[in-house]
Amino acid sequence: MNRLILLISFCVLFTSAKATVPVGNSEIKGGVIKGIVMDNAMDIPVEYATVSVYTMTDSTLIDGTITNGKGEFELQKLKPGKYFVEVSFIGYNKAMVRNIPINKKQKIANLKIVNLRQSTESLNEVVVTSERLPVQYQIDKKVIPVSRQITAASGTAVDVLENVPSVSVDIEGNVSLRGNSNFTVLVDGKPSILDASDILEQMPASVIENIEIITNPSAKYDPEGTAGIINIITKKNTEKGLNGVVNLSLGSQENYNSDFLINYRKKKWNWNFGLDYSNRQFEGTSHTENRTTYEGLTNTVISDGESKMKRSGYGIRTGFDFDINKKNQVSFGFRYGTREMERGSILDYQEFDSNSSDKALYDSKNLWSKEMTFINSNLSYTKKFEGKGHQLATQVSYSRRGSGDEQSTNELKVGNDIVSGKIATEEGPGSRWEIRSDYTLPLGKDSKFEFGYQGQVRSSEADTKQEHYNTAIKAYDYQPLYSHDVTYDRQVHGLYTTYASKIGKFGYQLGFRSEYTNREIDFKGELEKFTIERWDFFPTIHTQMDLGSDNQVMASYTRRIRRPRGYYLEPFVTWSDAYNVRQGNPNLDPEYIDSYELGYMKRFGDQSVSIEAYYKVTHDKIESIRYPWNDQSNVTSGDQSNVMKNTFVNVGNDYSLGIETTLNLSFAKWFKNDLIGNFYHYQEEGDYIITNSADEDIYQDFSTSSYNWSLRNNSTFIIDKATRFQFTANYNSDTNWAQGKREGFFTTSAALKRDFLKRKLSATFQVRDIFGTAKHETLYEGENFYNFSQFNRKSPVFSLKLSFKINNYKVKRGKGNGSGVDVEEFEM
């Protein structure tokens, strides 16, 4: 609370120092030019567009400003005369309105709508090759146009995120947002029943328009997810008639995918339909070394071998928008898909202990697979009232995943004889309903009030079964001790309100959200049920100061929550393989996060620099901990004595303090460079208690401190109007945690893109991990144990993507000046 008071005080002082425009001045001396800047294709306001006013006589620059969140601008205190206005924004052609008179009879010139057109369109057969800035900053989020990432063209959303500020991706495709893997993924602002990692892995990059990174979401958003929100905006086409795109990608190591999307728009209807299929896999070598000590005896297990991971699936999506009239619109979207995942390895094991030089040698076969189907659907209705921006939007979403079929098999063999074997299966459906309603009320020119409701109802079942190999009868036995049937039900109901306004050049948004949670976990056959009923409260503050000359300062504070996932709470033991077990903790408390950000951004032409400082405190931090499991009463025939146990506990608090810098530079018309750096200090203060086999409580310290950094560079060479080459390098430093560390890694990728047939066909050849430097090394160690693992992916990986546009015509335009500028005359 003290930090919140300090932030508010900072904003108030900043406002006093900078906001020199008086409030409530109804008499403005001089003339006024105003209007609204809109994206011509998407029919949405363009925020932060630069608006400049010049004299018609000698083109002298008189004044300038930027548009607000509604695309509005206003230039004041203009002397009598004739002017022209120029509007620009990265990725769009400049728009110019000429011959605007200001005199005694015409003191206010309302330009109404000024349309900006994307700069990839053709003007008088001249192709404009300028691109949208790779990162666009708004008051509460960063927007990344996917079209810039040609090195990820044949991949998925995960590949795109490798070159995005605030996000890091390891060699296995695991995504983290500022070092935290707990974040929420939305698709077009809508939730899904799928896990965040599953959504990112199965979403082709070719169907994505933009990715929004929201590290400090306002009260309007669901506060679930400690690190923030990744919102994937899919491609849509608002051109009239029939058009679409077809993509095909072929790659090494049996990587291939394809998709197509068609769109038909006529009068009040807009309809789309798409299909996608993907098969992605990677191969490599793995090495592990595990040591455990029990009653003075150290047991060591070393494994080496080949591993492979595969993900495949297909999806069907369709939807429509229907404009009932100018004030009422209905939209519907539906997606059906399947996904199959496999992980397999063939390993050689060596096992020995400190009392003997003899080694036991094993061959291991490990296979994990999962199949499931899913559907996502949504229906929304928007009602517009009198006054721009005054509306009520209601949306109902339903997601469901099928019962699925998950199975893992782990066997240790000596020759052809199985000495240890485990088969685990899990199945059970899950569903999610969400309803939300948002009301927006504009209050004057620069103020806006919002309030709304959001309700979520989630339900899932998990029927787990386990079989262990019985060496005496040479067959698998059903294990009721490790087989369970669980149902998980959770309801969350939230109310929020926000108020946004502007004082001079200082803008702010205040928000507050309250949520009621009702959760029940029922283990069939057990008398005890684990329930929670709780109210939580989440304040948010976002501020922004326009310092002129394309300078902006932003500051924000938010409070968020991370509720434990279902399997975190299961109190029973589940075997992962012969050497590892997992057990949940139904007494876990949720994490609460206080997050502060202060950012500065400067634009100069088509270049920019941004600096963001952030500080985050997590209370009741949930950690996955591991330790030797020496409860021999639970060891069945064929089980090993050096078993590691993994569980989840609230250990204490952690703190992250860092700075993130992004440089978007254009050294020449043919060379653009994007450099992203992140440096932060991480500190964790906590402890936990475990109970050993003698029923003794053992205190364990869980504190750590480290400095971490990452650096990414993305260079684009524009060879000609149809050809470009891109090279990307990415380094992540070592990362420490309380029970170990992850070694740093370095990756490189390159891509060459060429357009054909008047830009209707494009081909992209891509190489990932060019020098084979990517690796994944982790180390866990503590009292009486040491676990080391290493995975080296087979590299490099090649792919070729072909993309063909169907009837992708451009709207015919009037005469232009050949430099990407649209000129209009002011009409009286």
C-alpha cells in the first residue's frame, strides 16, 4: 500500500509539473483544426498518430500533436490564414488535407474523418516498401505486427514470440513472460479451455495478424496469470467480395504444415472459413545424471540416448459478422480441432552406489502420448447508443476438450527381461463457460467510464490409472493405491469499473475489480472435499504523459492473482517413471502479485527507442520443489530406491527489479535493425517444511538471488521491392533458482523471402539454429540429491513456406504523388 501511495504521489507531482493546459477553459483564443484518424481497412481509430499543421504559403510547421485512444486530435490557437494538415503513423501512408481556412467566420475547421491506408498498398504502380514498426506502444500494452517476423513465417506463435520484447523462449519451446511461465493467453480477446502452451504451439504464425503483450493489464481484464496476458489477434479481411490466402510449409525432420483462410464480405455480412494442419517435431540427444543419498549410501543413475518430441493436429474455424443496422451488430465464431502429442526416448542406463564398484546396466524405453479434441465458440452482441464510443458489448464463450487419451509407458530392461515397468493413463473431459458484459460511457471529449461483469464456470474430470510390472508373474498389475478419480469445479464472478480522463497532456486510467471464487475438489471414494470461498480485490492505475515531439512517459500499477492449477492440488502420489513421483498439495494458497512499471518512448521518423523499468512482488509464491523420496513402504515390486519426489508449496515472496530496452533503427532504406535487451535482478525469500519417512518435520531454506539478462537482435535487409533477408540472434543468460539453475543458451536463425506474380505469391526459405548452439541444460541440487539434465537438439532445421493470395485486390485510389501520401482538399 505504501508503494501504491508513492506511485499516486509521483503521478500527481508529474501532472503538476507538466500539465500546463488549464481545465475548463471554454474560450479558446485563435482557430481550431480537429478531426478523427481512422484505419481505412479496419475502420478502427488510430491511436498515437502524429498530426502536424503547416502554412499553405511556405509550408512552415506551426504546431503538432498526437491522437488519443479514440483517434481524435485538436490543434488550437491558430492565427487566421490557410493551412494544411499532415497525418502519419508507422506502417501507413501519410495523409494530407490541404487548403484549410481559418478566419473570423471559420474559427473551427472540423476535418471529420481522416483515413490512413496501410503502406503495403500500391500507388500508381509504385510499391511502397515501408513497414509497420516492429513494436507499437499503447498506454497498457505492446502490439507486435507478425508480418515483420519472416524468420517465423513457417512456424507457430511460439516462433513469433522468440523476437518479441518481454518474452523469452527456450530450446524446447517453453515460453516465459519476463522470466515467469504463468501467464494468460487469449485469442482475439477470448479465453480457451486449452493451456497457454497448447494454444501457442497449435496456432500457425500465418493466421496471426498481431500479438499484444500486456504486462500490466487494467481492471477490465481477468487478473489471472502473474506475468500478464498474451493476446493473439488473428487475421481478418474487411475488403468487399471474396478473397483469402493459402499457406504451405515443408521442412526437415518431418516438419510440415498448411492452412488456408477465405473471407467473403457483402453488404451487412462478413463470413470467414479456414482450415489448418500441422506436424511439428524435433529430435536430439539427452544426458542425465542423478544422485541421491540415504542413510549414508549414495546411489547414482546415468542415462544417455536419443529423444524425440512431436506435435500434430488440425483445426477448422468459421465465423460471421452481421450488421443488423448502424447501432447493432452480432458476431459468431467457432473452432474445432484435434491435437496429438508424443514424447519418446531410447536410453542406456548405468546405476551404481558408493559401496560397490559394480554397475547395473539397463536399456530404457519411454513413451508419452496424448490425444484430444477441442471446441471453442463465442457469440457476441454490440449495441451502440447516441454519441461516439457509447456502447454495450456482451459476449458468451464456451470451450470444451474431449476426454482425451493420455498414456505414459516407462520400462527398464536387462537384455529382453523387464526389471521395472510402469504404465500410467489419464482421461477426462473439461469445459469452460464465460459470459462478460462491458458498458462504455464517454464523458465529454477526453473522459470515459466503463463498468462490467465477467463470470467463469470451469469443470473437469481426471480418471487416472496406474499399472506396475510384476517381475514374478511377468505381467502388469493394476495399482489401486496410485489410481484415482477426481472432479474439479470452479466458479469466478467479477465486477469491474474503470475511469479514464485527460488533464492537458496528462492522461490517466483508474480501475478497480472485485472477484468471488468458489472452488471444490472431490476425490471419489474419499470423505474429505477441498473447498474455497473467497473475495479478492484488484486496483489498477495507468498514466501517460505526452512530452511533445513524439516523446511519451507511461507509469502503471496493477494487482494480479495466480490460482493453483488442478494437478497442483491433487494430494495423492503419481509415478512419472521409475525414478520420479509427483504429489500435489490441496492446501495451496493463491499467489498475489503487485506490479509497477515506468516507461519512456521516443519516436523519430520510422525509428524509436523505448525504456521500461519494472518492479514486481509476488506474495505466497508457489514453487515446485523436489527431494529424495525414501518412503519404502510405498515401494512396490521393481521400484527403485533412488526416487525423487516433486510437490508444490507456498514458500514465501519473490522480487523482480529490471529494465527492458528496445531500439528500432533504420540505418538506410535497405537496412532495418531491431535490438531488444532485458536485465533484471531476481530475489526469492522463503522456506518450507517436508516430512520424512520417520514422520519428522525438516525445515528447508528456499532463498536465492541472481542477475539475469537477455539480448536479441533482428536485422532485415531489403534487397529490392520483392526480396528481403532477415537474420536473428538471441542470447539468454544463466538463470538461478533456489534448487538449481538453467544454463544460458544462444540461438540464430535466418530467412530469405521473395515475392512473385505481382506479390500474389511469396516464398520464404528459413534456417533455424544455424550453428547448432541451442541447448537445454538444467541443474537441481539440495540436501542429499543432485539432478542434472542436458538436451541437444538436432540442428540446423530447414523449412520452405509458400503463400498465395486469392483475389487479393486493392481498392482503387485517386491520383497520388508517388511517395505514399494521400492528398485531400478541405471541404467547406
